[in-house]
Amino acid sequence: MENKRSNAKWLLGIIGALVLIGGGLRLWVFQPYLIPSPSMEPGMAPGDHILVNRLSYRFWAPTRGDVVVFAFPKDIKRTFVKRVIAAEGETVELRDNKVFVNGKDIPEPYVKPGDYPPYGPEVVPEGKVFVLGDNRRESEDSREWGLLPKEYLLGKAWLVYYPLNRFRFISKAI
């Protein structure tokens, strides 16, 4: 009888530790977000649930291709999900339905086909990034409201976890 109580205490202790670790990870590292709009189609669709690594940009700078979650600069209570297209010191230009960074067109297999207006060229200053939605025709992004200050970055999108048939890790694809 004593052995069963001891095993039960160990099991409860392990479950408690897992709950604390999971809660800690959820609180300080991973944050769930919901994709509310079609701006990141086809890779992420409205209704997709994603996990975001909140520590990413405390240790590393955002780089081209990162899918980021950030506080919208015009209303910090709202969060947006977009892709970093150009980082500090890079020159970005959109023309002929292509994106050019430092004068070279970049491959973008993740972009939803369609026409979009020209932009730039513009040099991204220190402390900012240029972000675009993958669905350029239906995205409110740096073309409209300007370059994103890096202090608004909340984290790097890590995986789509729901719905289960769309489960996948989010890659840079650049």
C-alpha cells in the first residue's frame, strides 16, 4: 500500500512539473495566434492557429524571409502577421510584380500570384524592417503604413498547429 502512495506522489509530481514547464513555455516562450485575414495566403489561411517564438528577436535580428508577428504601429492593441522582405541597410523595390532587394529579384515561391503596384526603391534604416503579406493584393503592410520599427516585433512564427490537416513548421522559403 505504501508503495502505491509513493508511486502516486511521484506521478503527481511529474505531472505538476510538466504543467509548470508547459505553462512557463506558454507564458514566456510560445504564444498562440490566430490568422484573421487572407493576407498571408496561400501559406497561412484565415482560421489557422500558429505558435510564435517570443524569444526569437531578443537574441537574434530579424532576417529576410522570417514570418513575424508584431504590434500594428497604428494601433498597438492589434497584431499582424507578415514576412520580412528587407532588413536594416537593404534597399527594397517592387516593380513588374517582383521584389528586388539590393537590386536583385528575390525568389518568392510562397507568394499568391497576382498584380500589385510598384514601390520604392527605399533603403531600410537602422532599427526597422520592411514587411509584406504573401497575398500582396490583400495585405495591409509596409507599402501602406511604412517601415516597421523592430521594437514592435512580438516574435517569429514557428508552426501552424490547427487545423490539424494544415499542421506544419513555418519555413523561410527564401
